[in-house]
Amino acid sequence: QIPEEFLPLVYPAVRGDAATVRVGQWAILIGNALGEGQNVSFGIVSAVNRYLNNGAFQQEVFTSDAAINNGNSGGMLLNQDGEVIGVTSSKSEKLGSEGMGYYVPIDTVTKTVAELLSQAGR
């Protein structure tokens, strides 16, 4: 619930186009790290058209060094224009890997949500 006095300050997120995401562009992560409330971190997109494979399925992702902490999963990744370009998935915890986060492209998220709503009869 958003208190009524804050409603004039709330704006809907603008959906970006994941196909325009490029290596080297700024990335801004909004999340709820460690459950301590909203926080923001930033970095750059380090790779596009990558895939995570957990054995059950393969997921297209892109990577960024925007800091991901526990509680940030599901947070929005924005481009420099404030458009949502991805959703936080996970971070790499491999030995020798530091600061690499995985993000599901917003186009994939939009398609998946539409499919789930369709299956639910909505």
C-alpha cells in the first residue's frame, strides 16, 4: 500500500527494448538488498546473448557488474534513460568471479508473463 500523499510521486516504469542493450552501456539496478529497503547500484553491461543452464532449462541472459546482493532478485535493471531492460536473476558465485550478475531481458520477461496469464485464463 502506497500512502496517498506519495501517489503524485509514483510513475509507472517504462519498458525498454532488450534488443537495443549493448555492451558498455550503463545499467542501473533497483532492488531490496538484504531486506533493508529500496537501494540502487549501477554498473555497465558486460555481455549480451549469454545463456544460463541449470540442467532443467536454459535461459537467455545478459550480464552486468551492477552489484547484486541477497534480496535483489526480481529487481529492475534500467538503462540510462530509466527504461526497464531486464530483471535480476542471479549472480555468479564461481571462484574467481567477482561482480557478475545475470539479468533476464525484459522482452523475455514480458513474453513469459503473457504466457502465464494466458494459461491462467486472464
